Amino acid sequence: MNEVYFLRHYISTLKYRSSKAILNTPINYYNFDIGSGVRTPIEILKHMSDVIRYAQTVFDDRIQMVVQISTWDDEVNTFFKELSKLDELIETIGIPQRERIIEQLIQGPLSDVMTHVGQLSMLRRMAGEPIPRENFFKAEIRVE
């Protein structure tokens, strides 16, 4: 197994874990506000897409950031589209020859997005619909 496989697997894991937090959510989950300046789920999801776009710039410096928040469904679709695009860039271009780029991708944008998946999961529980338990050793997570 190589570096490309592990990066793609991490992205696959992000897709899987994110889907648990953002698909089939309760009504009005997207704007659930716990106060104290904490971002709402839609704001967090928008930020996650931005972070993934930022990671894409390692492979293509023409990537543009999106400023405006759309609807929840559009933001969900955008997030998964951006993850797929990052995966495709890694698959087709490979790892750029830059010092410690894999470590930077994992420790920077990819870990940041995974942290936000945890926030969305917690907010989902607080909104009254926690993610069902599962056995992760039986769950099938694979690179597409």
C-alpha cells in the first residue's frame, strides 16, 4: 500500500463519517443554534467545503473559494462533490513533490474537516437525533 491509497482512504473515511452526521437530519438541523457564537451546522458544512477546496489547491492552484452559503441540500451536495474532486485529483495527479505534503494535508485540512464532522455529530445529538451506534470493524469503508 502506498501514500496515495492512504490519502484516498482517509477521504473515503471522511465521506463515510460525514454522511452519518449530515444525511437524513432532523428538520431545521441545518440552522440549529446553541448560542455563544458557535457556528450552525450549515455554517460548519460550508466551512468544511472551503477547507477541502483549500486542500485541492495543492493539486490545482486555479481552485476558487465560494463565498455565499446556499441551502442545506446544496451545501451537502457541494461538500460531497468537493471531497470527490479532491479524491480524483489525488488519483489522477498523484502526490505533488513537495516536502512533507502528505503530513501537511493530513494534519491540516483533512484533520480539520474530521474535527468538524465530530462537531456536526455532537450538534445532531443536541438537536434530538443522535447518530445510531455501529460496529466500526464491521462497517465497510473503502476507496472508490
